[in-house]
Amino acid sequence: MPAPTHNAAAHPPIALTSQVVPVHSLGRSERDEMWALYHRFYAGTNRALFEDDLRAKDSLLVMRDDERRIQGFSTLAVGFAEHEGRVIRYVYSGDTIVDRAHWGSQSLAFTWLRYVGEIKRERPELPLFWFLIVKGHRTYRYLPTFARTFWPTWTGPTPTATADLMARLARERFGTAYDLGSGVIRHSKSHGHLVPEFAEASDREAGRDDVRFFLAKNPGYRSGDELVCLCELASANLRPLARRIFDGATR
């Protein structure tokens, strides 16, 4: 996420903590808080769609302030698939939302890296991938921030075997809504799209290679189209800070 826009001197940063919890452990008040946060960022959705998406996930990364109020979250699921004749494991990330006042916080990102490191530690012999669906350019920017190689990317075409795995995972979860030609999940009616205030890239952002690529690759993002992305979660593929956190959790 980009840095907060508030005056840090006038408003000292609030201490935030993040943890991964099972979806079934959430109480009604927590779901209400999450829905209220989600609804501030997304149009074209409703509470029923929001709850359906939660039920399709295993876990939730929740970011709270010192009064235990939810300030951000990311929905998660872990699964297995076959790739190039062997079993692989993947972490599926759905909606990721952080309240704007905390866009500069790294609490959620660091907790996510420790979480996927712990997943890798459970079955170290299996390749582990990050299966990410992206509605907005800020989320796509997590990929080059965390990883050296990921797909799709502006630096070159997606390898055929990788594209096949992406398509398999997308079809399993989204069926005919996944368009193989574009690599985009496109529902007949929006399942939630960012409100214009958060969807649009500034002139400065639009000049970045990663943002420019995302906007061209997923031109329907304003209507809720989602770009299917994949990244191997392996020490050698992570950038130095991400690698240190990931490796620390695998040991």
C-alpha cells in the first residue's frame, strides 16, 4: 500500500498488530467491522456476496489497532494441485483491504510473509505458490515488492507450464468466469469493484512499469475484473527483506 496521506507529526502512528485466524472463529461483531471497512472501498457488492467469499476461505489475516478495532484484513485459503507431474501447494489470496490511515503500515505484509513461511515449513518438499487475484494496481504492486519473478509481468511472456497452472487454479475457483485469452476473471455482474477514489492511479503511479502493465492487462478493473497472478514462494525468489521474514518462519 502507498504511504499514508495524513500528517504524521500531527497524528502519531497507531500501533497495529496482525494475526491469522480461522474464518469460523469470527464473531458477528468482527464480521460487521470487516463489512463496514470493505464497503467503504468497494461498490457493486452486498453483504451476501461478502459472506459467500468469506465462506470460501480457510483463514483471515486481521490487522487491529490498540483498541482491537479491525483496520485491515486479507482473506486466505490453502490448497493442493498438480503441476508438471508433481504435487504443489498454493496460498490463495482474495480481497486485501487496509484502512487508508494505515497504508504506510507493514504489519499486514510482514504477518503474511511469516504465515506463508509457516505453510512452507509444514511441507518443505512441496513447491509453494502464491495464487493472487487482483482488482487494483496497489495490490499488484505487492508482487514486485516481494518477489523477483512473478506472472504475468511486463518483463516477458508467462511460461506455458506456468500459464497452465494459473488457468487450472482459476477455473477450479471461478469456472467460466475465467477468460483464458486475457487471464482475467470477468463476472457477468460485478462482484465488487473499487470505488473511483481508490481505483484510479495518479499520474505518478501510472508512470510506473508495474502500474502501467496492470492497467493495460486488466482494462476492466473499474468494473471489478480481476487479474490472475502467480508467484513461487521460495527463498531464492524473494527479495531480501521478504526473504528474511519468510526464511525465519520456515526454520
